[in-house]
Amino acid sequence: MFFSQLEKHQTNLAVVDQQESFTYSQLAKCCDDFYQHIRPSSSIQQKKLYVLKCGNDVGSLIAYLTVLRAGHSAIIINRHSSKNTLQHLVNTFEPEAIIDGKNWQYPDIDFPATTSGSLKIHTDLAILLSTSGSTGSAKHVALSYENLNQNAVSICQYLPIQIKDKTLCSLPMFYSYGLSVINSHLSKGACCVLTEASPMNREYWQILEDEKINSIAGVPYTYEILLRLRLTNKALPHLRYFTQAGGKLDKDKVLSLANYASEQDKQFFIMYGQTEATARMSYLNPANCLNKPNSIGRAIPGGQFSLVDEKGKKIDSAHNKGELVYSGANVMMGYVSLSRDLAFQKGKQENLLYTGDIGYFDEDGDFYITGRKSRFLKLFGNRVSLDRLEQMMLEQGVNVYACGNDQGLVLAVDKKSSDEVIEEQQLKSKLSKMLAIHHSAIHVMLLDELPINDNGKKDYQSVMQSFKTIGH
């Protein structure tokens, strides 16, 4: 596995951050030195669970790799998580300790009398990552060592990662997409340049130039900023390819990026994934970006897609919509919510993931996502697709987040997305006619900027919190 075989890449540069850099041999040595705290696990009784507070830096990477190499497990979280979040994790999962980078931290947290040394933890369990649905309900996804390794191997088979490459790791390490960028490059023996700088910072662009970065990864928000800052006017001679996942990017932006890639002899990869599948499930061949900008492409090497209708029957015909189902060795062990779940006494689930996404495939076998199974409201007897509503508003030049419950529709509107002044009552009246629902069930919030979460995704939970009294 990639984390246990760092030494085989020897003098290749492995990682760089603002403070330090290490070859693969040096990185392995740092992990060995940290071993004195994370002792090897040879049985389920000895296996321990740690909370890793991670930033995009060498210290966080060393802690992560050391836990994996030692055969233990980790909950990977944002370094800036609140004390309340930490205390909740400790109370819920009873970890052995909290680690911040290469340091052991006990920041006013009350640990239980029993620690994870007495917990029953499944031998295969590697990490827990938090994920939240469109309503913001958080779950912890359990990923095995095999999940991490197989997804890294698959990614290396379709992305043109070369052993001498340098990739810019600006997505958070505690986010499955960001972590997969690190895992796949370590698997290949390439170099990870770690930073928390965003494209809005001069440091981001300086790193691209100084480190001669060969690839970048981003979510839709990342590319919205990059396009706003005129990425398509920059040559960036060392940049060979760039990838996008973490949500659907607008068609016009896909076309702009695809044209830029074509003109500059680069490659643009659109990808699709979920934390439940470790990270990646599909990619679109860069040659198809211009003629299929809305497609997520096909399953990654080793994976497979199918569609099922509402009765669970397989759909075999093109352009017929159904729920997207994925199978592959990168599918999670399952969800956990309490420390007793860590043992997985019922066994690991089948390598099958019902994604909750609705879509179809075309005559070529390329897949398309049209919305979420759960992203629907039923208001006054009318079924409202929130994803379709967002798309309809965007087609009219207005950027919105649509959410809510069966008592009301909540719409957060970017005031700056339209050339015209947006008036709340006028918009409510328009939506009332468009959706055939009473205006009293429509709640509009005009914002200077729509909220995003730590992963750069749409923060529906934040929007809903502003309307938490709906239905009461």
C-alpha cells in the first residue's frame, strides 16, 4: 500500500510546504521517528483511534501516514475545529488522543476514563471522515486501508500523473477530494506541494510559478474564482492538467476551461465522487469536455455504474433516468455514529453504493447527473426539484441556493449575480407563478455572497439556520 512503501521512491521529492521539504526516504524516516507515539497494531485488541487535527502542512501529513503505517485508525478533522466539536468527538468515539501535526494536544478536553486502547476496532478500519448531505446532517464515513489504496491506484490509471510531477494541494486534507490528491501522488512517487492559500491570495500564484506546478485540483468555487481572475489568459507553461470535482460546474465555465485547455495544450478532467466511495467514482475523457460539458463520464478503472428505477429494477436503456449505483473496491465499510460501531460486528457492507443521485447515460455510455433523490420538496401538493430550480434561475442570470422543507422553500440569492436590481417581493411573486405554490411558502434572503463550507461546497446548512423557525 502507498503509505507502507514510501521508501521505494527514495530520493524523489515527496512533499513541500512553506516551512520544509522532504524526499520519500526522509518522509519515511519522519514517520518512523513519530512511531514512538503511534505504536504498531497487530490485533484488534491493540488497535487505537486518534483524532488528527489537520492543516495542509508536512506535520499533518506525517501524523496521517504514521497512523496508517502503524495499523491504527484516525478521525481526520479541520485543525480549526471548535472545542465543542472536539469534546463531542471525544465523548462519542473515545479516542486515545488528539494530535495536531507532529504535536500531541490536550486542549482543555475531558477524556473518558476508558480510551480507545480498550475499544473494539475493526482490523481494516483506517480513517473516519465527516460528510454532510444537502440538509447538513453530518455522518462519519468509515474507510479501510484497502479503500484508500485502491482509489489511489485507480486515480493513477486515468490521470496522467508522472513520477517527477508536482501537484498543488490547496484543497483541505480533511476533505476526501483533497486527501485523494495526496494519496494518489504518493502512490505514484510524485510530489505534493501543500498550501492553504486560495486563488485569491498572491501566494497561490507564486507557488504555481516558483514550484513549477504540473497539476491543480479544485471544486466549482475554486474555478469560479480562477475564471474571475482570468486564468484563461495565463500561459502557465508547467501546468499540464487540472481536475474538477466536488459538485457540478456550470456548463459555460466548463466550456471556458475546456477551450483554455485545448488552446494551451493542457488537459481538463471533470470528475465525480463521494466520500462514501473514498473520493472518486468517475471521470470524463478530456476529449469529450467540449461536446459533453454536462457529463460526469464513466466509472474509474475497477469501478462500475448502473441505474435503478424507483422499484429497484435495473435500467438498461439510454436517456432513462434512475438512481445511480456504483460498485468498486473503494466503497466505504459503512457509517459510524458511536464508538461501538467501530467494530463493525455485522461485517463490512457489500462494495455497492446507492449514491442518491438521479441521472442517465447516453448512447456512448457516458453518465449525467440531473439532481439528488433527496433534493425535492412537496409544497401544496406540488413536487419541487431544488436542483432544477437552481439551474432555471441560473439560466435567467441569477445565482441562488435552493433548500427548505415541506413547510417552505428557502432561497438564498446572490445580489451581485444579476445586472438588474433584485427585489425580494418581485422574486417571490415570480417564483410563486413559476412553481404554482403560494407566495407565503417562499422565503427569500438577499446576500452579497453565498456561503460556502470548509470544502468549498454550497453551505445549505448555513442558509437553513437563517430560517430555522420555518414550520414552527
